[in-house]
Amino acid sequence: MDNNTEEFYERLKAELERSNSWPDLYLFKFIVPTDASKIKQIEDAFDCMGAVIKTKQSKTAKFTSVSVDVQMKNPQEIIEKYIELSTIEGIISL
């Protein structure tokens, strides 16, 4: 992980610790190239967590946005989930 990415996660964690009481609902938002296997990878990462997952294709159908509303224990768990999903080719975390 490069320094910019590491700094981003550190800032996000500090912000989450200040602004929320844990456990709390967290909304993950991702954009991926429209590919059933990539969307399934995201869905599988939240399997058995009680997540509400919504997908929406772009007008050109080249990309799909994936929103995941899920109860998370703490900011560190959120950071770990972002890192886990960052291995999906073409994923953009919002």
C-alpha cells in the first residue's frame, strides 16, 4: 500500500472515530466495470453480515454502482473491508 493510500485510510479512520458511535450503520459506495463476477465479489465480501446491497447500471451500461448499507463494529473494520475490496480490478471506492 502506498503512502497516499495509507494516509487516506488513517484520515478516514480518525474521521469515523470522531463522527460516529460504534457499532453503527455505514454506507459503502463503489463503482465497478459492469461485470457480474466483480459485482458478485463485492456481494460475497458482505455475505452473512445482514447488508442491504443495491446496484445500478450507468446509462451506457459500462459501469455499475454498488451501494452497501451494513452494520459495522468499528472504523478499523471499515478500513479492512475497503482494503479487501481494493483488489477487485477497476473498482473505485467513493
